[in-house]
Amino acid sequence: GLHHINVLHVLEIEGTNRNMNSLVTITAATGNRHFKIDNPNAKLTLRYIKLSNGNVASSSSEPDSLGGSILITTNGGELNLYSSIIYNNSAYRGGGIYANGSPSATKNAIINIYRGSVISNNTATKNGGGMYLHECKLRMENNTISNNVAGEYGGGLYINEGDIRLSNSPISYNNGKHGGGLFVSRSRTLTMDYSSIFNNEATGFGGGIYIEHTYKSFLLKNLIIGNKAKSYGGGVFVRGTKTVGIRTVLNITRCMIQNNQIISSDTSSTKSGGGVCVDKFTTTTIRETSFINNVANTNKGNHISTDGNSNGGIPTVGLVNTYFNNPNDNNMFYTLDTAATWRTCSTTEMCSESPFTGTCQQTSPSNVQFGVTCRYQCS
């Protein structure tokens, strides 16, 4: 079997050096991870520690092949990282960290990452290059997820059925097939604010972010810049599935979506949405956000593309006080199959968020895709 520290109670480790370039480093034994958390009352806290070179990718079965550095089992437990680094680890799923909590309203697998911690250069054969989280509660603030690789979903971070809050945490230079930077599925809530999602890449959908079957997602005051996808959604890809019965709701507010790209040059294909691709059975509201120099090399939806049909569901899209730096571009928008429902001033909630609660006016009299302008209302 694997050799690691099995955390069943409370374990705290603090390094003696607080220079992030010279942290005390724990190197895993060949073919092993560092820690396994395996009890609902277990708590592992690391401060000023670097965990490197864990490798369980070649293990023949699960859970041995999960979590290159840290594994949290369905028994649950809590992981707290402060000013620590998870570096150059590998696994089948969860190159750096793998956590699989039990299904319940109160998540029994809890991960808190704070104070400039770094998840970098980890690799997953399957999903979650940096981290793979299922049925978990995640809180991240002032950290970095970078240069991780997944063979399929979630180059930087893979989250399924989670409760997630990411704040002031750059996600950059990660790679995967779908969701180069971040992949989120079937989760109750995703809140991400004051963060930068930049220079991630997907060989399929969602260069920066891929969101599906998630009840409420909030992207607030983020920079989504320089991400690339080969198929759909250079910056962001969002979808729902009617048969699953979860209509994905995404709110993008006060973000900058810039220099994202669909890198396929196959103009005969429908690959589209340099900035954002909004797929079936979704409701997406974009407020006070700028779209700048996004490109679909296929000439299909440099900034926004939508896809819907009667079987899969029609997406609903609403833009409020949204800026496009090249409004005369004929390839700004693209529609696959059935057109989306674009909200207009007849939808009362368009001008419902302070301070833009004044008179509503359609931004372009001839094109509802530009959305509406809500005037500033003094209190």
C-alpha cells in the first residue's frame, strides 16, 4: 500500500522559514502522497510548508490513484493551508489535492486556503490538475492556482457538487480539455470575486472557465483575460441540460473580458464565442462589464455566441450597461441553431440593481443583443 501520514485527529505543522521562496519542503517518497485525511473530526493545518513530488498516478486503483499530495476521503475532514505551496505532484484525479466528501446539506469535507498559498505545476491524468473537489466546501482568499494540467476537465481546479467561494485568487496558465482554468458542475453556488483568470487554455470548451448544471454562479469584478479554447467559449463557457433538470444561472457583474480567443481557424465549423459562449438551458445576466478585443478565429461570435434548441432548451441572455470596444464589428455575436431569448426593457428586473435603477432604454434600437442601458439613479 501507499505510505503517507494518515490524519485521523488534529495535526498542525508550521515551517520555520516564512520566505515563500525558501519554505521548509516535504518531499514525498517515490510513488506516494504526503497526507490522507480520513475522519470527520480530523483537521490538518499547514503553515509555511511546501509539499512536492507526490506521485500516485501509476497506482492501479482508486483511491490509491487519487490526490497526488493530499487526499480527503468520503469520511471527511478539514484542510487548512496558510502561506503554503502544493507543487509538482501528480495523480489520476486531483494532481495536487483530491477531496470527495459525502452527500449532505452540511459538507463534511472542508478546505480553507489563505494568505498567499500556491497550487502550481501539478498534473492529473483525468480531472483536476491542481485540485479535484466533490461534495466539498471550499474557501480561497489571496492565493494562486497556476501551471497545472489535466488530461480532461479542470486544468487548474475541478469542482463537482460544491459550495465555493474564491476571492482575490488568480487562476493562470493552466491547461485542460474542458475548463482550462476552472471547471464547475452541479454545484449549489459559485462565487468568485476580485480575481484574475488569465492565459488558461482548453483544447475543447471554456478556456478560462467552464460552468454547467450550477444553480447560482456569481462572477464579480474579475479580470478574464487572454484565455484560449479550441471549440467554444474562449473566456467563459456556460451550459445547462434540460434532461438533468438544472437550469444553470450565471451572473457576470463588473468584469473585464478581454483578449480571449477561439483558436480554431476552421471557418466551416460552428466553433464560436471568443469571449463567452452561452449554451442550452441557461440564464445569463451580464452587468456593467466590458468586452474588449476578444476573437473567434472562425469569424463566429468574437464576443458572444449562443446555442439553443427546443429539445435541449433555449438560453436566456440579458446585458445591462455593457461596453463593447468595437460595436461596429459584424462578427460580435453568433447564433447556433435556435436563437436565444434576449432580455429587453420589458423584463422588469433588468434595471433593478442599485445604483442603475433609472429609466431603461434599449442600447441599440435595431439589435437587442446589445442589451439595455439603465440610467444611474441618485439615492
